[in-house]
Amino acid sequence: MKRKGFFLLLMILITVLLSSCWSKKELTDLAIVAAMGVDKTKDGRYHLTLQIINPGNVAGGMVGGGGTQSPPITIYSASGDNLVEASRRASGRISRRLYYAHANLVVVGEKLAKEEGINTLMDAFDRDPEFRNTSTLVIANHSSAADLVKTLTPVDKIPANKVLKTLEFTERKWGENVKTSLQDVMKSLESPGRGTVVSGFRLVGNPQQAQKLDNLQESAPEATLGASGIAVLKQGKLVDWLYGEPARGTVWILDKIQGTDINIDWEGKKEAIAYQTVRQKTSVSAQVKNGQPHISVHTRVEGDLSEMEVPVDITNPKVITKIEQSVRKEIRKELKTAIERAQKNKTDILGFGEVVHRTRPNQFKKLKKEWNDVYFPKLDVDITVEAYVRRAGLRNKSFLSGIKENQK
């Protein structure tokens, strides 16, 4: 009987002490932050731009209570000597508590990234228990972070989602951009001798027009957001922008290419055949001989022929072999261009130092201090590319070949 009484008393105490509502947050008291932009002011302070979601306007198709259109987001800005001060100063203009748990995008202004770097920002984000380290980081390309965060976008009502989806699909289909999270950036910054790559985003058009609802009412908006290049960071500071072949070659060596299109010349016509990749794998190995590191890059690609602008007899195995050789040559050229650009910048964004450190840790200790400035720029790299044609679409014989035969 005493035992039963003891357990009953214990259950009553637990019921009193434990409460499921101690940390409750009412939705009507929260200002949900979708994106954050960070710039540096002329007097050296941080300028914070917050993209706040208007839940009623998003659900109601941007129609306000009076029947007039209103934007799905509201922008609030504040400045401070650090991010915490700027955030708390912004609370003086908002009637709700800033809630960062749903902030999926962080935009850093180009000027801030170039002059000061992002190391201090990473520390602030990493310390905040509410801020998620899976948020995507982008660098504003030739514009400020505030201009990007303030831009209204068609199709995707919340501009932050537009940026995230654009990065996701351009990485999957083209390969000149790479989606990087705060966690990815912090890992690369902490890695010995490693540079960092972050995708860039650019505002195309008039920044003032980009903030108006009139911009969304046109079939061809005057101001839009678009993925633009890859930012190269050395010790956290922006040192270069990569576009085209150097950008795609970099993503290829990092083994983050999900899909892309390779155009090759044929019979004197430039970019006559389009080769669409389906599967690809890149591996990097390292050796150290006589104190000098040596890197080997191996890429294997399988793809389809998706378009031809000249008559090609693809039923001939010799023709397929020749196409594969041309694809290998083109891919090898892009990889070589990416390596030469990284060596010129003296920034190992390709992760070669990590490979040496992983395979030869004791030897890398001697190279680590001067890796980017001495050893990496003079690094010997062997590039091997395998490319195979697996399919030719819905028809084997070229449509243009049939037209040519009928004209004889």
C-alpha cells in the first residue's frame, strides 16, 4: 500500500513539474524571416535587410483586405556594429518577434565579401541556436544584398524560394552553379589549405523597379533575379568570379555535376552536336614524390545525343567513337581551364589539398602552411576523361540525313 502511494505521489509531482507549453510561440506574435541580406555601410557597420513573410497575402494571392494588391513580403532594415545589434535594432520597427528558424537564404553583399570577408558572419550564424546551418548562402554579384532581398519575383511569391529553386535546378540541368549551405561553407573554411566556392546571384534591371508590384504585372518583368557565376573565396574573402567553362569545370572536379550539355564541333560547323550527360563521376587521387605532390583527376561520363545540326550517320560505330573522342576533348579542356584559373588565383577551391591530407597526412603537414601560395600554383595534374554515348533519342538515323538523301 505504501509503495502504491509513493508511485501515485511521484506521478502527481511529474504532472505538476512537466508542462508542454512552457516554450510556446503564438503565430500571431512571430515575424517569420524568409531571407536575410548583410551589407557593410560606409561607416563600417553591418546593414541587415530582412525579408518577412506576410502569411495572409501569400495565401490570399497578394490581395489585401480593401481589395487592393499587397506584396507577399515586407522588408525591414537596420544597422549595427554586429549582426546581433542590427537584429535587435530591427525589432524596434516590427510589432512581432523576429523568428529565424525558417530563414532558408542568406545573401552577402559583394563589397562586404571582398573587403572584410564572411568569417565573422559565419561565427554569428553558428552560435545562434535558432538559425539553421542548412540555410543556403549566396554572394550578391555586382549588387548589394539589400537589392536582392527586396526584389519581388513572379511565379514564386516568396523571393527566397525563387533563389533556392533556381540554384537547385540550374545545378541539376546546367552545372555552372553550386548550392552551398552555411554548414558547407564553414567546413571548407576550416579545412587546411582549402578555398571556398559560393554561388552568385545578380539583379538584372532597375533595383527600384524590382521592388514594385507593377514589375510583376508584366509578362516580361523589367527587373529579375538570376544565378550568376561562382564566387571564389580565399580565407573567407572574395577574390574572383568564375563564369562559363572555368565555373563548370570547377563544379565537375568537385563531383557536383548532376547534369549538363556539352556542344561539340562537327564537319566544320561550330557546336553542331549536343551531348546531354546522364551519369557522371569524378574521382581525385594524390601522390607525393620527392616532397612534391602530384594529382590525378579521372572523370567518367555517360550521356545521350540530344540534338544535331548537321547530317550524321550515328548507325556507324566509327562515327559514335569519333563523337565520344570529341566529347572527351571538350570536357578535358574545361577541367584544365578550371585548374589553371584556380592556380592563377592561388586558391585551392578544388580540394586537392584535402586529398593530399587524407592520403598522405604526415607529408601534408610539411606543405600545409605554403600550400596555396607555393605548392598548389605549380601542381602537376593529370586529367583522364572517359565519355560514352548510350542513346540517341527517339531515332537512330538523323532527320537531316533523310532530307539530304531525298535531295540527291
